[in-house]
Amino acid sequence: MAFLDADDLWLAEKLETQLKFMKSHNLDMTFSSYYLIDESGEMLNKKVEALPILSYQKLLKSNYVGNLTGIYSVEKLGKIYCPTLRKRQDWALWLTILKNIGSTKGMSTPLAKYRIRENSISNNKTALLKYNYLIYRKFLKYSKLKSLLRMGVFLKEHFFVKKRQTIAK
């Protein structure tokens, strides 16, 4: 199962390359690096680097899977449905999968292009904070205190660790 929003793009070899990677490493799920493009599809000379190894514990800190690059084996894991949340359903999906399999490998090869839109909700990180909180509170069913503490970890991860993943290509 692979995902692609209507405004994003896969590179021509994405599925073939990723499926070979999954098979050669015996993975149930994987993801890759990806390029950033502007609203008109022009390259922004930036690449988001996939982590080489992603564990459930690391994913709890922040969503490290670009949804347009994530893929999982329905044959091995069965069909997994996204929860009915307004935003961040993809993060909840990857959390569900990694909770079951423990960890996976990311591909350093960029296989997709993510479109940055100026006025999109995903570009407004402040607006997304409440949805991140809801992942902890409603989806993972953490207490209010634990959810707030997790949000502190999320903010630290997002602003001090994850920023280093976006590099000039």
C-alpha cells in the first residue's frame, strides 16, 4: 500500500525501487527521502533526508515519514486503516505499523517530490500543533499530562533535531 496526495509527485522509478528495497531487506514497511518543490512544480533545491533506521520510539517524537514516500506490505501486515482524524492520520498509521513491527529502514534515495503551498495547513506548523496533541491524547489515549509532556518532546524534536533533515541538494 502506497500513498500519494493529488498535488505531490512520485519519481518514475519510485515503486519499483522501493519494492526491491523492501524485498532485499525483508521489510514490512519503508519510506524514502524526497525533494521539495514550489506550487508551480519548480525544484526548491532542498531535500528531506529519510532516517536510515526509524523505531517506534523515534516516531513518537515526530512524524519522520513523508506520507508520499511511505509504503507497507498488505500481504504481511494486512490492510491497516487510517483513524478518522482531521489531520495527521498518516502519522497515526505509521505509529500503528511501527508499534507492531518495532522499526524499519528508510531509503536515502529521493523517490518523490513534495509540493510546498504557501497557505496550506501543513505549511502552518502552529495550526498543526493541536492535531499533534490529538495524536497523543485521542489516538494513543495518553493522559492530558503525558500528552502535554509528549508535545514538549515533539517541539524539541521538531525545532532542534528534525530541521537538520532538510538539506540543500
